[in-house]
Amino acid sequence: MAPVEWPIAAASKEEGPAPARGAEGDRLPTVRADLLLDPALRLTEQERAFMTGMMADLVDLVVDEITAAGGLNDNGPSRPLFDRLRSARLLDIPELLAVILRRAEEERLCSALRAPSQATKSHFLHALAADADESIASAAMALVLGRSRRRDRFGGPRVLLDDLPAEAAVAFVHAVAAAVGENRGDHRSACRGAQTLLAQHDEGRRLEALGFALVHALESANRLDEHVLRSAMADGEIALLLESLSRTGGIGFDSCWTALHSTGGLAMLLRIGGFSRPFAAETIAALGDLLPAGAAGEMEYFDHIDDLKAGHARDRLRLNPTYRAALAALAV
């Protein structure tokens, strides 16, 4: 088997530009982009539905917050505002789309991992919330509450403004505020509402930060072991699994997430973390065909990665992500 070539960055999934509403010729760039897009990079119908729903829901939430903070009167449903923002491409914010895509993929992976008996509730998190260790219990409860706020009334996934990086939050809130101001005919109040909302933005409340805090508490209590991770996997806790692999390998969470979607990536993360072969086999089998190489191929990668290769990959993954992206561009 050929040596594993560690991918520095996975290609991102992109949709083509929104269809033009003019002559047929205006559609040509969109048609070309759609036809030539690598099928492996296309969104699944489930991902598309999740992402559209989450984006529209986030617009709804922000419209309500801006309206309330700016003292504006309610002016009907916000779906027309969402359509207006999308057609104007004001929602084409890379960091926003990355967060929504990750949440959609996490939902899909969690469903695949979760055992049938755990289909409706995270017993793993609830058990930790009642743990005798106060720091673990507190961190687990914070994550339970954070997760509950990120479910809509139908149980579907949602993204909150706090989940966005600061720069993306500023762009998104002002875009929504501009649409609200245009719709209400009161730009000053809409702008004031945006500033009030942004003053409350806190990246420390994002889901990834809450997961980081729980994994840190488990590690501090010397309980971040294969037994705990096995329980997390049975509950479909893919984000906590990756956060744990991030911690044991000393690499960033974003790098772990990228690796999961790369051929041989999960095998490499398990090797870097020093996990046993039986645990690696369980983890890889649980994800199965969701992995680029499939379960058998990923396990073959695991068996062909020695300590030297794992150390080299770990050193690369610890480099600055922007630096790694530049290296990838130079290698083309």
C-alpha cells in the first residue's frame, strides 16, 4: 500500500452563484459551475435542507433581536427579508457558511454514530452533568443547555449568533439590519439595534467552546480515556470525539474536522493520539462508509502509519492554518 499522503487542507464545498433572473445567457456562469462541480463536493439534499433552514432561522432570530433592540414595530414574516438577503448575496459570508455546513455535517454524522437505544437523548452528557466531579458536571450541564438552545421547535439543528466568529457576526448582523431598515423605513433604529445586538455577542458561548471546556475538565480529572470516548461515540458525540482527538494530539479542532473528511485522516488522528488498535477499529467501523476511504480502507491506513509518519503529520498540523494553506498552494 502506498504511504499515506497527509492532506494539508480539504477542499471546501461550494454552491454556484444564485441563478440570475435576466436573459437565458445570464444563467450560463451558473450552469457551467453546476455542471463542472466535482460530485464529491456537492451538498447532499439533507445538508442543503439543514443549511437553508439554519440560515433562515438565524435570520429570523437576528431580525427579532434587531427589531426589539431598535424599538421597531413588527412588520410581518421575515422570510421575504431572508430571500432578499440571499438574492443580494449578502449571506455569502465564508465563516457563516462554514459554521452552518459543519453543523449540518455534524448532525448527519451524529445520526450515523448514535446507537438505536440513544436515538432521542444524550445519556452520555446527562450522566456527566450528574458527575461527582463539580468541574465535569458544570461543563457538561453548560453543554447540555447550549445544545438545547440550538434546537428549533421541531428538534432540528440551529445556529446562534454566538457561534459565528466576531468578524462574520459583524457582517451578518449589519446585512440583516440593512434589510430591516429598508423594510421598516427606519435605518437609524435598525443600525442602533445592530450595535446593541453585537455588543452582546460572545464567542465564548459557541458550541465548540463549550465542548472544549468539557474535554478540558475530563482531561484535568484524568478521565479522558478510551472508555469515555467509547461512551461518547455510542451517543453520537462526534464533536466531543474530535475535540478529544484534538486534545490528545495537541492539534487544533478545525484541523481535526478537516482531517475527518480526508482520506486516511481519521486513522492519522488516532495514531497521533496514541490510541489502541481495538479502539481505532471501533471508531472507524462506527463511521464506516461515511469515511472517504470506507472502514476497510481507513483501517488499512491505520495499520500502515508508523510513529515517524504520525510525528511528521502532527508537526504539520501544529503549524499555523494560514501557513499550511500557503504550503498547499505552493505544492500545486
